[in-house]
Amino acid sequence: MTPDLLLPTAPIVRPDKDRFLNEENPFEGMMSRFDRAAELLDLEPGIYKVLRHPEKQIITSIPVMLDNGEVEVFTGIRVLYNTSRGPAKGGIRFDMNVSLDEVTALAAWMTWKCAVVNIPFGGAKGGVICDPLKMSVGELERLTRRYTASIIQTLGPDSDVPAPDVNTNERVMAWIMDTYSMHVRHTVTAVVTGKPVEMGGSLGRREATGRGCMIVTKQALAHLGMPLKGTTLIVQGFGNVGSVAAQLLQREGCKIIGISDRTGGYVNPKGIDVDEAIAHVKQHKTLEGFAQGDRVTNEQLLTTDVDVLLPAALENVITSKNAAQIKAKIICEGANGPTTAAADAILDEKGIFVIPDILANAGGVTVSYFEWVQDRGGYFWTEQRVNDSLTQIMEQSFDAVLNLSKQHKVNMRTAAYMLSISRVATVHRLRGIYA
Ligand code: NAD
């Protein structure tokens, strides 16, 4: 085991709002938000302790025969944070930055996210430390199948249901579904979501996260009395979430004045044609060379004057270092963990309305839930039914979080944590501690 794979070390402390051990450690950032909400809920010590610990962490070595005949051993992780409300749900990422701390934080976020939108899932996350861009399709398939076999004891439609995440996609989900089905000797479509539609995937799943961002942004604008038409928007990250959110909000009348990806960004106060940007990325793989607007860095993009900022790329992009310079009135967190805990207080002081990640990007897992329901029922919905059901859940969840935030005079993030933690805690109280 490498040193960075040691168990998360955040000590169990009672809440202290000014104590952030390490701004960039996602597990500590998540826990500091959890602590604040737990204090406001006056959570009893027993449940507080239970919810501060992941239920299960698997670390596994994955030997893979490379195309050149050599064997490489990769490290794979799967964390089930909490399954009190239902099967564990959460994506699998293939990335060099995967660590147990990060996967555990993401698994906890999945727990709170599923509870915020009140779908009957617990939270999980998985990852393999690898650089998929340097691997062939054959190597990726062997890696995926061996990782699946290594964690097969947790997988299953009633126990643990993965989905795509960073650098994994429909094809990877198809390999996981096939490997699992071969082991149990019958086809089990509901063991993963985000599959190709031809083999049990759901219509509307690909667009679901961006669509969810669009729905809650509209609600935030209405809440603040801001018009939809002409409202300016900047999107960081132009992948699945960012490009769909930008496209749908443009169709609703917003003016997209800035977009970016890992190669940098473009700002144009007159507005950017999102469909053209999507076509550019389809052809060239990145935004590089997209001619509409002035070239800016991702750092400059975040602090540009705008009504709505939608970070949809990475963790930890809004920090104590740049939060004071953010000019947006609304931040819709399409990405997981784009704002550090230390930055929250600065955004609060500035009066910025933040739609937190566990609410803003919950559209993806909500439609994953619809996919799981469709697979288990063997009956598939129209895209209209998927989108209508998603809209209903996102709107209800936004209203529930907003009401709680008004009731307790807390920001939307704390309210979202309070709502989700109270839902998970209620189930723990009802179920009791099995001895
Ligand atoms: P993606 O891979 O499709 O797109 C990521 C985008 O971010 C790309 O445009 C990439 O170029 C850009 N990017 C990468 N590094 C960057 C950098 N340093 N600066 C600026 N941009 C950079 O990924 P995605 O599925 O759109 O996911 C984006 C975020 O949303 C992640 O945090 C993910 O965990 C979160 N999320 C995704 C879903 C989903 O359903 N896809 C659901 C919930 C949350």
C-alpha cells in the first residue's frame, strides 16, 4: 500500500467553523461542511460518529497484461460510504490523481446527494490510479474487467451500482455489466447506470446533469428576482455537464459570455454561440482555436464580471485565494467540490447565492435512478417522461433546500447538508444499531 492510500486521517472533532485542516483535501472539506450541519441539527453523538465513517473501503491490486506483453499492476479503490437508505450509488473514475481520501470524500458526497433529491440510494465511489489516455482500448478493457472482478463482492443491483465518472464512459459501463453478468451467469442490466441505450441505458441520461443545472439556475434566478432573458453566464469546463448546461440555458434566453476547457477560455460580452462551440469541440476535441471572443486563462474566467458562474470542470477552483474577486451573483456548482470550505465564508460575506454541488449536479444521479428503475421493471420510458420527472425532482429539492435555508438562516450549502444528513440520520434511528 502506498502512503497516499492510508485511511483518511481527519480526526473526529466536534464542529469548529473556523477549523479547516487543509483547504485542498476534499475529505476534510466535505467533513467541515458535515460538521457544521451536524452541529445545527444537534445530531446525537452516536449517529454523528457513524456518519463520519465510511462503511467499507476496498483497495485492490489489478494486474493487467499490457499490449507489449509486460504485466503492470494498478491500484483500484471502491468506497461504500453509507447504504442505510438503499444500494450504494456512485461513479468510477480512471485518473492518476485518484486517492483513498478523494474517493472517500466523493462517496460521502454521493450519500448526501442521493438524500438531498430523496432517491433511495446510499453513496459510493470508485477509482483506479491510471492514465487512461496512455492506454489502448484493449488495455482499458482488461483493466476494467479485472477491477470489476476484484470488487464483485460489493457489486449488484441491490448492493452497489456504479456509473461513469472522470475518464470512464458508456463503453466502460458495458464492460462492467458484461463482466458481472458472466460471473452471476445471467444478464443483469441494473448493476450499472450510464450504459448505452441499446443495452438498458436511459434516454436523457447523457444530458441529465447539465439539464439539472439549468433547472436549478432558473429557480435561483426566479428566487432573486432576476430575469432569465439576457442574464449573463460563464461556464468553466465544456464537457458533458458544462456544454449541456450552457446549451440549455442559452435556449432559455441566457447570454453565454464565457466558456473554457483544460486548454483555456474565451470571453465575449456580446455572447458566444454554444452550438458552434460544441461543434468545434466535436471536431477538434478541445476549445483550442475557437475564434469567438478574447482568450483568457481559467483563473481570469472565474473572476470575470457576470451574473451566473457555472464551474463544471474540477474540484477546488474557487478557493480562499480568488473567492473575494468573484463577481457573479449566483454560482451553480456543476462540478463536484469546486468551492473549498474556506471559500464558502468569503462568498457568504459577498452575498453570492451558491447552489451547492450536492443539489446542483444531482440531475445525473437522479436519471441514473430512473435507469435503474427502468432496468428492474424491464419497461423503458420516453425521453419526455425522463425529463419531466427530473424537472419535478430538481424543483422540489431546490424548494426544500431553500425553505430550510430561510428557516435556519443558513446558506444553501449548509441547508442542503442539513436536509440530507437529517434524512440519512432518520433512517439510522429507525433501523437502530445491529449488534
Ligand atoms: P468531462 O470530462 O465531460 O468534462 C470536463 C471538462 O472540464 C472538459 O471540458 C475539460 O477540458 C475541462 N477541464 C479539465 N481540466 C480543466 C482545467 N484545469 N481547467 C478548466 N477546465 C478543465 O466531465 P463531466 O462529466 O462534464 O464532469 C465535470 C464535473 O462535473 C466533474 O467534477 C464531475 O465529477 C462532475 N459531475 C459530473 C456528472 C455527470 O453526469 N457527468 C454528474 C455529477 C457531477
